[in-house]
Amino acid sequence: MKKITAVFLAVMMVCLMTFSGCSDSKNINAKVEVTKNGETQVENRTIKAKPYGFMNTSRKIDGVEYKVKGWDVFWSIVLIETVVGPILILGLDIMEPVGLLSDSPSNIKIVE
């Protein structure tokens, strides 16, 4: 009975961590190069930068600065024995957007 309770609690912790990641999205005002029908225009837009991890690097936006979220590292260490917890946390949202890179030479590019 103790094993079942321990496994149940571990599964519940992993589920809770999956649905309540510590990293937050951030709205950033930036100059954006928008390409429509082959024409490129520079516009001021608000973009929503989402956190990303090692399994979904396609979410990363060039020109946006990201930092490692400390609480995600903490929970990865705490849940190391579950194996699934750290994989989900590190794989899906370890890097959190902070703002625009100060030394970014180009605008953020969007193709519509």
C-alpha cells in the first residue's frame, strides 16, 4: 500500500509540474520586419515571447534575450528520481524570455 501511495504522489507531482511551469511568457515591444507578398516593411509591434526548452527550440525568437529559470532547475533536481519530471521541465520550458537583446543588429523577422 505504501508503494502505491508513493507512486501516486510522484505521478501527481509530475502532472502538477507539467501544467504549472515556472517560466512565464513576456510581451515585448520591438521593431519587426514583416514580409507580405514579397514586400518587407518595418513595423513596431508587440510580440509574445514564450519560454522554450531543449525539446522545443523552435519557440526561440532571434533577437530576444532568454535566461535560465532557477525554479525550473530546482524542481528538476527535486524530481530527479522520477526521471519524467526533469525531462519535461528541462525539455519544455527551462529558458524564460527577459527582453530584447541590447546588441541585436537586426530587427525580428516575420513572414506573413
